[in-house]
Amino acid sequence: MHNYDPASFHTAIEGKLKRKHRTTLEEATDKEIYYSIASIIQDLVMPKWFETNQEIQQNKSKQVYYISMEFLIGRLIESNLQNCGLLDICNQTLLDLGRRPERIYEQEHDAALGNGGLGRLAACFLDSIASLGYAGHGSGIRYRYGLFEQRIIHGNQVELPDYWLKEEYPWETRKPDEAVEIRFGGTVHEHKRRDGSLEISYENTDSVMAVPYDVPVLGYHNEVVNTLRLWSAELSPAENKGLSASDQQYYHHLDHIHSIEQISGFLYPDDSTFEGKELRLKQQYFLVSATIKNIIANFRRNHDLPLSMMPEYTVIQINDTHPSLAVPELMRILMDEEGYGWEKAWQITTNLLAYTNHTTLSEALEKWPVSMIQNLLPRLYMIIHEINERFCEQIYTTHPELRDKIHELAIISYEQIHMAHLAIVGSFSVNGVAKIHTEILKNKEMKNFYTLYPKKFNNKTNGITHRRWLQQVNPCLASKITDVIGPRWVHEPHKLMNLLRYTNDAPFLETMKDCKQHSKHLLAKYVYEQQGVKLNTDSIFDVQIKRLHEYKRQLMNVFHIIYLYNELKDNPNMDITPRTFIFAAKAAPSYHLAKEVIKLIHHVASVVNNDPDIKDKLKVVFLENYNVSLAEKIIPAAEVSEQISTASKEASGTGNMKMMMNGAITCGTLDGANIEIRDFVGDDNIFIFGLTAEQVLDYYAHGGYDAKSIYHADVRVKRVLDQLNGGVFGSQEIEFKDLFYNIMYHNDPFFVLKDFGPYVETHEMIDRAYRDQNHWQRMAATNIAHSGKFSSDRTIMEYVSDIWKL
Ligand SMILES: *Cc1c(COP(=O)(O)O)cnc(C)c1O
């Protein structure tokens, strides 16, 4: 893609600094150098971007559109440099200039247009689609404020707005000519034509312009540049009235502009929960309507064919139910604007859409009040109503055995619209994101839908891009791997399996350990700079980084730390392998119990880290503002990967895959993709404990669990809980009463006490296993070898062959 060498790259930066910033290499700030490098990349990318689009048009190849309310892309500078083959040259040039590359790269604001795993998955998928050379585009919202920035003040989470567009974002290109109009509200009129068909018109709608901003998505060393199109809400020019400041209306008009711009104003910070806020519904319709109009326009530009042919050339994947208004919106456009009848429109719609389910947590399932959709989207409501009528009628006639289940299957029931039901009925494919998750969908959560549509259901176990999560974040390890098995694994990640030949190779295991130590030192340095805590780099780095959620059970991890602390206080000479517990997690701002856990981690850290009896044996650190860039710092240094969700709750997890790929050993429950990790690496290379999904679901269905009896029977548990309740951690006795009450009086809904004993024993095994470093490194190498199967390249190839048929 380029023909730079360090000398010409140096000259190029110099030229950019001069022309764009009126400065020199010596005088330039890190930020100016960052912008210069980004601009050099954009110059290389633009023609390739154009050519990729030309090629798609000429080949008329089938395209996939991935619609997602979230794209957690993080920084792009390094991955863009890497994908166009410039990373080494750029690093060398910067070092020659006496600049630290990481200082330059961190000038880019981490783009956090997502909450967690779901949004990061979308970002990894775009990387894999482009790197495998497929024509696939992301479509999302250009939120002016991304996920909040987390600060910790006296142990409490405080949220600050993330105004990531404060400075120019060098990767985006505004495309005003491709803006589309989105209409909300109003009234619907039906006129019967002479032939009996209906003509639909709308009156008094509110118009909003959706203006696209395109971000290039570079394939790895293949000259492919796909597009992530992010939509921004603006005032429709037709509505911009010429009013003077003295006019009463003027202030109303400003309010109106503000309310329109709010549609792409901010990302809702809830992960795995549903909040029925009207603005969120507006965002969803805004994204869906803009994307579909864009897809139809692209189809018309590329083909001289009727829209009924679209499914041959286009497929739309919706990431969770958030974009499931795509079902009625497609129907609306096909019928009201394109003149298709219901049957034909339905056939086109259901052949275009494919739906990915991400959760079975009931609190996350989207259900919008009928009245809200009626008010905001009256025509869509009519269509959803009709879809529901026809669907229920179809069950009644074709599946008499399900007649008494119709109210459970219905799209509209009890004045609510069930978006998952709408998505299943309206698409040709429904996939879960890990084997166990898909099985739970088929046999429990969506059992009746599975009876109706057995062929729609399929599994696509999630993945992560190994280019970012190994090659880029851990260059030391990546180069040692290449030294022994060659570079092919970067293109074909399953080739990492060749590492199995080196699991008994002492020199290789030694170099792996050196890399791990190097990463631990870098992380320790960061922690010291951030919070003045000195980490013992000979201790086990035990890592739990993910959104803070009760089901992910950070609380169980904390209870284990308190237990170890108690043991060491009772017996200061106890023989334990030193441990550093590392946490990072954001809690949804309204999630009280999650915020309490963050506070507890800080209180426990302050007790443990400042107790002279503990010496260097235990350390607890919480790193603030977990995001992609922080994950990139922590993951290479992880040795134990905590994946301890209540079985059946974590659909897949991807943090587990990232850490495995960097040689961490998983300590986990039989949940999500942990199960497939175990199946690949074998029981000897993973630490599995706790209730199975079946047992958990059985307890939920039939009862029989009593948290208090464990409290009374297990002295370790009793002691920890009494300390929690008695003010040992915290400034007053009532400090953590809500956490205590939730376990004791709400019967420990996530089985923390039930799994506590097995968790402690598993950690004792980890403690012993780590003492045999040769054995430990062998386990690490085995994990890395098998991690190729969790590359998102594999996931995308499965989507392509089973769903998208590109
Ligand atoms: C990978 C990733 C996640 C998902 O982590 P899980 O452990 O699978 O929940 C969340 N946030 C960020 C920033 C990530 O990189």
C-alpha cells in the first residue's frame, strides 16, 4: 500500500508538519506529530478506499451491512499503521526522532461508541471482514458523547462526559451529499385506490437529517478499505426557518434544533440492561431508517434491478435487537414507497435480515410500550400490529400444539412490543454467540420459536481479531511466536496450533516467560504512574476486567481476596504465592449494587495494600476508566484470567479469548465460550469450577437454594460476610449493607456463596501450579496455540458461509 522507508517517512512527517501545522520536527507537539501521521495514512487510504468501492460496484458482489448501536473501536492509529504495513517504519522513525511512539499514539482519543463486549465484537468483525477481503460495512451512530469517562473519587465512581470530538477526528469524512431524511411522529392517512389497494400518506411529521460520516476500515496487507458509516442527526435544511432574535419562535426553534441533535447526542451507558427511554427509541429508528435508505440507494446505484432482487446481492446483520425496527421499516418502504404488496414485501424483508441474539438475561430483553411506538412511529406500529396478527394466525392454523402458547410467542402482548420476537419472526437467521448460549436459546428461552422455525437457529461462537489483540498489543510475544512457527499465523490464525510442537521446548518457554515479565513490568510502571502503588512483578497477575455486573461476580473475587487476607492475618508466615489482583470495570451510572462493588474493591485494596503484615504477598489494584486502550495495556500482562460469571448468564464473553491468546490461564465457570476454551485446551490447561448452567437453571425453576445455610455452615463465608456487614471495610458499619442484604435476604441471586468454596479451592490449585514455572508456561503455550480458533476471522468465515453467502 505504500513505498515508504524510514527516511522518506521522516520527510513525509516533516512535510505534513510544515504544511498543516506550520511547525518543525523539533518544535512539534506530540499531538501535531500524531495528526501528521494520521494524515499520511489517510492519503494512502483514500485511493484504495475509492478502488474498493469501484470494485464492489463493478463485480456486483454480494455485500453485508452490519447494523449496530455500538462500535467500540478504540484507537485506530496503530492498527491502521499495522494494516497498511507501516507500523515498524513509523515506530523506527519516531524513535530516531527521539519520540516515544506510544506517547504519539495515545494522542488519539479512544473512541468509545460502545459499552462492552457487544460493541467490541462489532469492531473486531469489521477488522476481520476487511482483512478477509469481503465487502462488508458497519452502520452505527456518531454519538457526540461516547461512553462516560470513569473517575474514582474516594473509592466512588464518578462519571464525566466523554466529548471525544472536541478535537478533530482525523479518520472521519463527512458525506453531506448522502444525507437522508428521517421522519418521526405525525399522522397516517390511508386512501383506497380504485383497484382496492391502499395508498398511505403521512402528515405533520418531524424531519431530521441523518448525515453520514465515514471511517475507513483497513484490511490487513490486502489493500481493501471498507467503510464504517456513522450517522449524525442534524436539522433538516427545509426546517431551518429564518427567524430573528426578537421573534418568540426563535427560542423554540433553538430548542427544536437541540432536541434533534440530541438524537445522536450520547451513548446510553447501560450494558445488558434495558431502559425504555424514548430518546433511545428515537436513536434506534434513526439508525435503522438511515441505514436502510442508504442500502437501497447503494443497490440502485450498483444494479439495474427491482428491489425484489435485493436479497441476492445484500444481507443485513442486526447486532442484538437494538436495530430490529429494520423489520417494519423495510416493510414500510417496500409497501408505502415502492408499491409492493404485503406478501412480496414480507418475502424480501425476511430474506434480507439476519439477527444475532446476545443475551438471555430477562432485564436486557427489549420491550417497548405500545403507546411509545404508536406516538413516535405511528406507521411502523400499524405494520408491527399486522405482522403480529398474521404471525399469531399462522401459529393457530399451522401449529395447533402451540395454540395455548400464543400469548408467550406474540410480538405484542400486555401493551408491550417484544423486540426479540419481532427480530426472530422477521429474519431468516437467528444466531447465538457460543455453543451453550445457542443451546439455551433453542431449548429454553426461545424454545417455542425453535419449534416453529428450527432451520433459522444457528450458532456462531464469537471471536476477537488476533491482529489487534495479539500482534499489536503484544509485539514481544508475537515476534517470539513468529520466530518458531513462522509468520503464516497472522493470515491464518489456526496455524498457531503449530506452537503445540514447542510446549516442551525449554528455550521457547523461557522466551515466553520473558515476554510476560516484560509486559508485567510495563503494566507495573503504568500502575505506579497512575496511583503510586508498587506492584510485585514476581507475583501472579490475576485479572478481572469487564463491565461491572452482578452476574459477572466481581463480588466473589473480592470475597476470595478478603478470605486470603484473613488467612494471612491469622498466619503471617503462610506459604502462598504472592498475588496481585487487578480490576478494571465501569458500572452503569444508575446501577447501585455495581457501584457498591467498586467501592468495596477500593476499601479492600486500601486495607490490604496498607497492612504491613501482608508485605508483598497480596496487592489489590483497581484501574480507572476501563476502555479498549486500557485493556490493551493489561491483557499482555495477565496470567490468570477471571471468567467467573454465574453459569448460563454470560452469552459468550470475549475478554476470556483475549487473555487466553496472550498466555493467561482461565479460571472460570462452565459458561459462555469458557466451555469451548476448555474443550480445546483440555481440562489440564484451564481451571474450571462451580455450578453448571443446568444446575443454575434448575435452581431458578424449582428453588432449593438457601444462601443463609451456607453462611451458617461455612466459617470462611460467615467471617467474610460479617466483616462486610460489620464495617471492617469502610468507614462505617452500614457502608455495605446493601451488598450484605442482597446476599442474605434476597437469597444470593447469583450464587456467590454457593460457588465460593469451589472457587477458593481452585485458587489453591492455581497457587500450587504457578510454582512449577515450566509447567505453567507449558499451559500458557497450549492456550495460545488453541486461541487461533477464537480469532474473529474464523467467526466471520462461518457467518459468510452459513448466513451471508457472500
Ligand atoms: C473485550 C472487551 C470487553 C468484553 O469483555 P468481557 O470480559 O467479555 O465482558 C469489554 N470492554 C472492553 C473495553 C473490551 O475490550
